[in-house]
Amino acid sequence: MPGRDLAALRRELLDAGFAPDFPAVIVSRASTPAQREWVATISALDQAPPLDPPSVLLLSRSFGEVAARTPGPRLLPRAFVPLAR
């Protein structure tokens, strides 16, 4: 879980060698009707709005396609389905 201090986490990831444009997704309240997704890059993690716990930070190049379809860091609409099934 990413915790509340996303600016510190952002710094740690960049210091560890992650590229600033590496895709990141924060999922809040996964698998519930209140699930929300914040799609961004590591460089924008500190711009995430407050999200209800529990939340999980996912880092993967495979999220690049999702990020390309939703330019800029943003909270996805509830009806958005980011990955093909």
C-alpha cells in the first residue's frame, strides 16, 4: 500500500532508478463498488487526489497503453475498463 505521503514515495522510486515517465496506477477500494483508479506516471504520483484506503500502487510498463488512452494524470471514471478482457 502506498500510504499517504506520495511525494516521499515518488522521491524514493526516482532515487531507486525508475524513469519519471514510468506508468503507475493507484487502485483504491479494489473489487468494491467504490473502486477508483488514478492513472499517472511516477513523476505525477504526488498529484494524486486523496483516495480511500485500502489502496495499492501498481507499477508496470503494461499500463503505458492505459496512460496513452487517458492523457495526463487523472482519476478514471467509474465506468472505465482499462484492460481488455
